[in-house]
Amino acid sequence: MVLDTVRFVDVEKVYEQLFKLFNVDSDAALSKALGLSASAVRNAKNRNSLPWEGVINGCISSGIDLNEVFTGSAIKVDNNDEEVSASNDTGSLAVTDVLAANKLVVEILDEILANKRLTAERELLIRNKLTPLLLEKVFEYNFNEVMVKTVAEGALYMT
């Protein structure tokens, strides 16, 4: 399966889909549905951003297709894991893009934190703080690992 790079994510449209799919009508209710703190969605919306990790984990645990969240419709896949049909243009965000972005962020964090000799509590705190930032940067830099790793190292240095 070929991954298209994401050129633009319509954050407002994604929030509309999340509210509809989780059948909620407030930021607090959506935060709860995604397993986030009460202010997480509100703060992300104020930054015109998404709480990526919460969206991914919340949708997976609720059985919601991430394609539907980002494109408005599920992508049908056959048994050979090849894309059969999608009802939106190629510039839209697919579940494979989100999963690949999350995997890239985890790998980068594993690499840069490996030799830091941090306590487990401190490492978890750093991972939780850097993951949303790095997920945004993955899409901003079109999955350029070097650029995202540079941002991660700079952010880690600042902490």
C-alpha cells in the first residue's frame, strides 16, 4: 500500500467528525470519550491542532475507523490489504498515515531517550509532552525523519 503524504489537515472538519462519531456536543465530553483530561481538546483547538495520540487511541478503543475521522468515510480494504476504494481525494489523511506517523514518533523518542539515563517517571513525562508536538511535525515535514528528529532533540535539550 502506498502512503500519500498529507498536505493539509482541516482541523475543524476533523473535530466535526469526532463530535459526530463519538456522539458528543462539547469539548469536555469529547475529551472524556478520547480518554484525555478535560482541557486537552480545548487547548488543542485553541492551537488549531489535534490531540493526535488521544484521537488515535480513542478511536481504536471505540472501534471507530480513523479513515472516517479524517476523510468522512471508511476506506474499504480487501483481504490482500490493498486499497479498494475511497470516496475522497488523495490529499486526505488515511489511517495508514496516522499509524505511520505514530510509529515514527515512537521510534524517534526511543532513539533519543535510549542513553539519557532518565527515571521511568521522567521519561514517561517527556514522552507524553513531546508526542503531540512530534506528531504535528511529522505531518508538517511530510514524514521527514531527520527534521522530526531534529525537533525532538531540540525540545529534549530545552527540557
